[in-house]
Amino acid sequence: MKHIAESTVRRLSLYLLFLEEFEARGLDTISSTELAARGGTTSTQVRKDLSFFGSFGKRGLGYPVVELASRIRQILGVEREWSVVIVGAGKIGLALAQYRGFAQRGFQVRAVYDSDPAKIGTRSDGFVIRALDSLPSDARVEPVDIAVLAVPAPAVQRVADLVVDAGVRAILNFAPHQLKVPAHVAVKTVNMAMELEGLSFVLTNHDD
Amino acid sequence: MKHIAESTVRRLSLYLLFLEEFEARGLDTISSTELAARGGTTSTQVRKDLSFFGSFGKRGLGYPVVELASRIRQILGVEREWSVVIVGAGKIGLALAQYRGFAQRGFQVRAVYDSDPAKIGTRSDGFVIRALDSLPSDARVEPVDIAVLAVPAPAVQRVADLVVDAGVRAILNFAPHQLKVPAHVAVKTVNMAMELEGLSFVLTNHDD
DNA sequence: CCTAACTTGTGAAGAAATTCACAAGCCCTG
DNA sequence: CAGGGCTTGTGAATTTCTTCACAAGTTAGG
């Protein structure tokens, strides 16, 4: 398959979000124009994005909502379940552990890890915090697809190395630190301060 | 000024992160190559990004670490303080309220709001949860630059409308919902499930 | 002071992403 | 069953972003 741009994948996620809203409202079909209006993009962009994966619409009519949603889920790989672990039982880690948005999309949080002895063994939101050291052996028993890292920046590279060694092939990193991982491991970093900086830039350089 | 790409701004944030590391390590100068290696980009990209804003380096030598960091802070508008409020005193909102990464960059969390009467008035991490209804009058007394929205998706548009009416000009949205706001308001949405979907896509379509 | 080894800054080239423009298909109405 | 009004799918054009290539400036060493 031709290389798909990251931006296209992000938009597909958005489209899926809207399709599920439309699905809930019982609509049968939706046009690229409606989908675009909802997501702040253009109808051409919607059609181009979808065209990379096939032809899902009917000319003159639009796209069948349920079917398109299902196809996008397939494309994104979210029609199956993914096994997720959270590393870091701080405020952010625990908030993520109980976040419903993950489960809704088939991301099953299996366990929460921490290296702080004071936290290990304690219960929070139905999770018993496990020792980080036990992650590799746990992962052998029950493979982990995605590790969410919510640990302090100075520790995150070490933790990333550990989860990669444990066979994890995708990492969602919340620490403000750029990870170095082998090529076969996918990483996304969410840097919340960076997002605010983006807003700060706009506020500062906005000519009004 | 020429229009600056979002991707450039994101990279500037990254450069600043690295520069502060270098600063802490006491290095005087840094080359575009070193900066690039650290952030997974190319030296040309670094120089091009910086060139939009001026010439900060010395040929043959590199960039003065402290000065470049300071200039980037200026460009991003983070050499000043920004007044931030959090709306939504759920797990995620409270985690964000106490997140140190914000304060480190001059983003001062002034207050946490919620509309749940059971939460209003309770104390958490040093914040007394305020009634969402009081946000507009609070904002008149002490202006709010940025609102961070950590409320359920169905409520977020209503909340966004409220904070925009209260004079907020930038929103960081954590709800999985695309906001509609007036043109003069800057919005960034962090959709955590969407990030996982991006990883899911890579895991699914990765040919190995 | 001259040369070698770096490094920046930047037009120009190249690649990638988005938008344009339109043929082709579908549905509804009369 | 013909025509009008929509809508998709997609090559081509355009715009945007990245990379190339190199002149020009700096330092260090002999």
C-alpha cells in the first residue's frame, strides 16, 4: 500500500468520531460535505482521504454511515481489541487508567505499573498498582500491545527501554521528552505544555 | 510577518525543551546538527525554522544556548505569564491542575471550575473547586488567557461558548469533540483516544 | 597569515499535501 | 424515461513544506 500521511490518519479518526454521532442519530447516509463541515476540513479532502483506501460512497447520494464507520474502524485497526498498560500511577496515569474514551475504542487497560514502593500494591479505580519490575514477566504471560507512559521526564527513556525489551511495539508518551526507540516501535508523544505553547504563540503573534 | 506553519511552532517548542537541557548541562553553544539529532529532525530543518524569525547563530560555531532559548521563549510568547483556568474537576481536570509542566512554562493555573454541586466548594490539590457559573464574573475581575476544558464531550461545546463569552481567547480541549468557536479564538484539541488510534493504525498496517 | 574544518543562512529544487475541476453515476420528479 | 440536481472519485494544478547545495563567516592550529 502507498504510504499514508499521518494527517490523513488523524482525519480518519475524526471522521469516525462524527460518523458515530451520525450513527447514533440514526442517519443512513452522509455526504463528504457534511462530514467536512463537522470537522473543519473540505469535502475534497474527505473524499481524497477515503480514496486512498477504496470507494465507499455512492455518487449522488453520499456514504452509508454504518458501513463507512465500519470500514474506517478496519482501516484504523480498532475493530479489534488492543491490550494497553499504563506506566506511572501518578495523577495523570491514574486519570488515563480510568478514562472511558479508551475502552470505547477497544483499548483495554490491563494494568497500571509504578516503581514507587509506597504505591505498589495499593488499589485505585479497580487497579492494583503493580511493580514496574514485574512488567516484563507479566507481558510474557499476557502480551501488551501499547504502553502508555505517564512518568516523569527524567525516567521516561529508561521506562521506554524496559517496555520495548518486554515486547511492546507501540508507546504513547505523556512525558515532555523525545524518546529514542528501535525502528519497529511506534511512538507518539503528547506534550501538554507544548500544546499550550502553540496557543501562546497564536495569542502572541495574532494581529488583532 | 509571513505565515508560520504549525509544524514549525511545534518544533520550536521541542528545540526549547532541548535547549533547556543543554542549558542545565552548562553548554555554551549548540549546532543545528546536535539540536536536530536530539529531536529527530534534520539540521537544515532546524536552521530553516529559526530563519523565519532571524539569524541567531554564528557561522562555524553554532547557536548560543542561553540566548537562543530566550529568543524562542520570546517567539512562543512564554517569557511572560499566562493565566489559565481548568474547567472540569474530574480525574483528568484535577491531574492537569496540578501538572508541574504548565507552571514551568509560565502557565499559571488560577482556578478549577465544575458544574457539579457535589464538587463545588471542595478542595483538591490546593484548589477550591468553583462553580462554572461564576467563571464569567471571575474572568472580569482577573482576565483569563487560556481555558483548559476537561469536561465530557456532550458538554464541551456549551462550556466553550461560555468561556468564549467570558473573553477567553484560547482553548485547550481534552474532550473528543471538535469545537466551533469564533475566528478570533484559538483552539487546540488533544484527543487521547485519537492518539491511540494512530498507534493502532501503525500496528495494523505495519508490514513486518 | 594561511589553511583546514566547521557551521550558518538561504535561494532553488524537490517532495508532499491540498485544492481544483470535471467526468461519471445515482436519485427523484414529472 | 428524460432532465435536473446532487454527489463521488480522481487526474492535474497548486500550494505548502522539506531537503539540497553552496556561498559566506568563524575558529583553531601551525
